[in-house]
Amino acid sequence: MAVNSPLPVAADLKPVNGIEIGFAQAGIKKPNRKDLLVMKLAPGATVAGVFTKNRFCAAPVQVSKANLAAVADGGAPIVALVVNTGNANAGTGESGLANANQTCAALAALLGCGAQQILPFSTGVILEPLPVDRIVAGLPAAVANLTLDNWFNAAEAIMTTDTQPKAASRTVVIDGHSVTMTGISKGAGMIKPNMATMLGYLAFDAKVAQPVLDQLVRHAADHSFNCITIDGDTSTNDSFMLIATGAGSLEIADIDSPHYEALRDAVTDLARGLAQMIIRDGEGATKFITITIEQGGSVEECRKIAYSIAHSPLVKTAFFASDPNLGRILAAIGYAGVDDLDVTKLDMYLDDVWVAQSGGRNPDYQEADGQRVMQQSEITVRVTLGRGNASATVWTCDLSHEYVTINADYRS
Amino acid sequence: MAVNSPLPVAADLKPVNGIEIGFAQAGIKKPNRKDLLVMKLAPGATVAGVFTKNRFCAAPVQVSKANLAAVADGGAPIVALVVNTGNANAGTGESGLANANQTCAALAALLGCGAQQILPFSTGVILEPLPVDRIVAGLPAAVANLTLDNWFNAAEAIMTTDTQPKAASRTVVIDGHSVTMTGISKGAGMIKPNMATMLGYLAFDAKVAQPVLDQLVRHAADHSFNCITIDGDTSTNDSFMLIATGAGSLEIADIDSPHYEALRDAVTDLARGLAQMIIRDGEGATKFITITIEQGGSVEECRKIAYSIAHSPLVKTAFFASDPNLGRILAAIGYAGVDDLDVTKLDMYLDDVWVAQSGGRNPDYQEADGQRVMQQSEITVRVTLGRGNASATVWTCDLSHEYVTINADYRS
């Protein structure tokens, strides 16, 4: 049960000209579920991505990075993306790389392009061999149902422990040019993206030059998927991909284009919504928590403190219990690693309730006020540091019995 | 129920000449429980401590540090330590400091010494005012029952969410001199000590010069309380105190004494046992996990990786479930922050089972073997990095439903 996150409506997900989607039930881990996704791009599309910084980055991540680098070096453009669930193909060594490349070759043969023009992605259990034969066997069915209209199916096809598909769509008009954008994401555990979430794909129909798209994807990730955490576990497979199909009339050739900022903000806004959907559907989540740190000396120290609060099991269980045991938040701030933090300049608020003042309990703070806010399903923790003008926001969820149940049972 | 950690036997806890112990039921948070402890030292005793690095360090920690510094500056020696449970006196600002000092003054009046000669300690809920009147009212009873024989009562008096008291004792003979040492510790949650655990006290009857004791306490902490974690939450009140009563015949005047290493190793060994008792009694713990990282480029990077594994909620829930979902360990290694880690040189073992080889699954690894080890109550994860000769070990426990229950209910 996601927190205040209604199921996306298939009819609300707008097709994006220039990208066709197909899916299949390949039986990769379990039968009778969509577990294979193909996204085919029109000629002229550009693709940019950010990937996990986990040193155990998965074989498909390594292959996708190499294939994008080949494009940057003047190679043929990307033609399609392929995603499987049920197996992460991570911690799989040389045979894992061979399996990822074999997946690309099989899809390339079906689409009449080079294997290097395919970007592969996997998500699921780590340290288990990829059943590449099932993927190869499933690809023809996925290619056979390629259509512009499959975004809802795409969102379903990339789910693992997600309780619901995650997708969003919008159309913006920039200087008279209509731009349609649709994105999907997945993830519910092993979520502390370090460049992107488990998997996110966002396509729009403007034409965007590669260097601009490279910059845009980093901006969007830094303000969306890189601001969320469920359990502090950075996945081996995190990938966030931005696709500019070029099928629409808006063209952005360089970063100084007068339309760049408008497009960037619209894309970032949609990406932020997709990222927050992951938190709302976090494993066992019952609450959606926004943590904002203000008046910091740098964005980096604000993020450090925000993540320290967001990762504390004690803070997260207090939210689950609706218990205003707010000293746990102070403790998490104190061990965040900001070594010269002067706690006597620090204030803390829970929504509109002023809890801590100058590092101690606000004399006017009443437990009943804290209790009232803690019972809500959406809560903002705001901390002011009195050190400068920087700020940062991180979104997270609580830690419940259900989280333990899900992760104790995930493979069985 | 602590993991393989029998209840200490009161008769096995040896009195240490030169330190008398008294306790009381002061009703600080709840009635009818021992919640106040006084330890009175004989003239000639030396005291050294390590304290939390949490920036929100509690008022009593600030006062204890200041009072130890006064001794170092030539002030009168420490006469007694006083510990209360039920309230951490942290996040309490100026009034918290006044309350800690008032506690010292009240005990000093009873013992006929200066307030600066008292070291105060508190543990319990953060951000709530210390009920100092109840502490002051309880002190006469604690002083009245001062005796050499109260170590078991002392261990009980400092418990909070601990399910059982933690204490250990031993006598070593160093070059013909008998040294008796007894220690107690407490802690079950908010445990990732950064210099020491929530509370640990270890006394012995050798005479040790202050500079030697200062060095000894850091060594002992670094090899015991600084190698454990339950939930990654560094407390505001961590303190580990070493007391050399000087009542015995062994004297160590400087660090080059031929007997220093023998004493250091005996003290460290006892401290390690006390630290491990905290993990065995970790909130909701069902398993005791040893994580050893070998062949690292530095001890620091080994510790980083060990803590990354030890803090991963996904790894901890897999241990709880006895599920050999060991790819989660690889993911935690990968995001530990060792940026130039070459995973192709990495091997991983679960007890005697060789799981990962050169960064991928060992072809001979059988799930049944991993399953067998995961069902044990004591498990060692050993990772070899192939980068150098450094190593580090960290002890932790699993993450169970009971952890969530305890921490969702702690204050109620």
C-alpha cells in the first residue's frame, strides 16, 4: 500500500512520439508476469543516463555505459533499451558480462542494428546467474507488440517488490512548442540512489543535442532520484535514462538555448514525482517524510545531515510508531559527521511545531503538538543550522514490521 | 533473549580493591527499579575515559570531560562517578548543564569533596528535562550502601532496554603481581559507538600513571567498543571509563614499563567481551555476526567496508531470515565508499563456505552450504580485498521484527 500515491491511470499516460514499447512474460524468475521490456527509439533520438556508483555495478550497467560511450565517440546511435526483472546480473563476473552482451546481440538481430546500439538493464536478485536463454526466447514477443501506447505495461514490466506501477506524464508548451513527456520508475528497497534510482526512464519528444541531454540528465537526477532513500542501500543496478526522441518541434542545440531552462525544469519536476513515488511505495512504508536542512555552510553538509536522519533506524521506527521521540533526530544530526557543528545555533521543527531551540528543547514545545504531527502520513522535518545559506531536501519513509517481513522473505 | 550470552553470576564478579559501589531506586522514570549508581574511588586512583563524538553530546558528558581536564590541569583527583538511567540529559541546553552540575554538587556534599571531583553520566531518553530533584533525593541511599561487593547490582542499575545485565571479571598475574579487574556495560540500541559504547566502566587494582591510563583507554576502546554496531546510531551519551584504583601491588609509571603490554592486553580482552555482550543483547538480536575484512590497503578502508555491511538493513534482515541472499553483502561492499575498489580481486566467505571468487559467484558455491551457515546463531563473514595487508573486524547483529517492536514502543 503506497502512501498517498494513487495508482497511475493507463489512459493518462501520454504516448511520446518516437518511442515504441513492447513487453513479454519471459518467465525469468516466476511465470505469468511481465518481466521483459523493450523500448525502441526513432532515428534522431538522443539518450543520456546516470548510473550507480556502486563498485559492484551490474554487468548490464557496465555494458550500457560502454555503449553510450561508443555513441559519444562517433558510433551509431542507440536504437533500443531492454530491461529484465527477476535477476540483477550483478556479482556475476565475466559470464555476467557475456550474458548482457548476448541479450544485446539477440535484440539487435531482431531490430536489424548492431549489438552496441542496444542498452541493457537488469533488476532483481544479486549473485545469481542470468537466465539469458529465457530472455532471448522472450524477446521476439516483446518486439512483436511494440507500440506507442504501452507505458502502463512498461511500468508494470519493471516492477520487483514494488506494490504498484510508477508512471507519470505531462505536456508542456515552451514558446509555442508542445513537448510531451512520460516516465516510469521502479524500486522499493535497496534505495539510496547514488546517481539514480534502481530504474527510471523518462522520454520526451523534443530534439536535444547530446551534450545538452548529458547535462540535463545529471540536473534532473540530482534534484530527484539523488534525493531519496529508503534503507541507505545503494543498488548495484541504479540507472536513470533520459530519452529525447526528437519527434516534436522543439529543438535545443546547446545549453544557452532560451528554452533549455524551461525544458530542464519540466523534466526535473516529472523526475521528482517519479522519485517520490518510489518512497511512497517504499518497502513497508506507512509515512512519507520530507527532511529539509536549511542555513547550512554547504549543500554537501546539509545532505549529510538529512541522510543521517533519514537512515537512522531509531528515527524511522519512531515515525512508524507515531512516537514524538524527537531526541533521536538530534542524535542523528549530531553524528552526521559535521565536525564543527555548533548545536547551540540549531533549531528543529516538525511541520509547524517548533521542537528544539538553540540546541535544546523549546520551552514552549508541548508533546501533544509533536504527537499530532507524528500521526500524519506526510511529515516534514525542518532543521535550521545557523551556519550559512545552503539547503538540501531528502525524501524518505519510515521503518516498519512490514519492511522486515518483505526483506526476510524477498527470495522465498 | 541475548544470543549465546549467559547471565553473569554475581558471585563470579570479583570486588576490586579501591572502588566501592552503591545504588538506589530513585524513581527517575519508573518506580521500583535500580536507576542510580555511585562508584567511589580510593585515594590514589586514576581515571581515564573516552566519550561520544556526537555533536549533541549530553550535558553529563560535557561535565565529565571538563572535570577530567581539570585533573589533568593539576586539580584535585576524581572521587566518584555517578550514573543515572531513565533520562539522557541530552539536547537539554543550558539547564541540562546546570542539572548535571547540581548532581555533582549534591554527591560532593555527601562525600566531602569538591563538585569538580565527581564525574556524572546519564542514559535514557533524549530531549527531556532531567528530573534532578529525584536524583539528588536518591543519592543518600546510594551512598549509604557503598560496598566493594556491588558489581552485579551496578550492572543492573545502568540497564535501559538491555534484557540482561552485562559484567565480567578476571584476575591476571603480571610478573608476580596479581591484578583483579571487573567491568560492566550497558546498551542495546543507538549503538555505533564513536569512541565508546553507551556506558562502560572497567576498574582494576593496579596503580597506573595518568598518561599511561589515557593511552590504555583509547587502545582498549579502539579494539572493543569501537568495533561494534547494532543500528549505526551513535549515541549522545557514549562513555567508556577506565579506573585504576592503585590498591594492588602492580605499578605502571610510564608507557615503556615492561608490564604495560600485558596489562593493556588483559584490559582490552575484558573490554572486548563487554562490548560483545552489548551486541549479543542488541535490540531484537537473534544472531551474532562477526565481519572481518582482510587484505585491505588500510585499516580505515577495511572498517568502512565492514560497517557498510554491518549497517545494511537488507543484509541484516537476510541474516534474521537465515536467507543466503548474499548478493546483498556484495552490494554493501560496493557502496562502502572505497572508490578505487577492484571487485575482480575480491573473495567472500561465510564461515568456511567460499561464496564469491574474483568478484563473481564461486562456481563451486552451493546454496545449500550458504543456507547451512545462515541458520547458525554465530556467523562470520570474511572478505578478502586483494589490496594490501590491513584488516579490521566489526561485530554486529541481525535486524528482526523485535527490533522494530522495541523501538516503536521504547517510550510508551
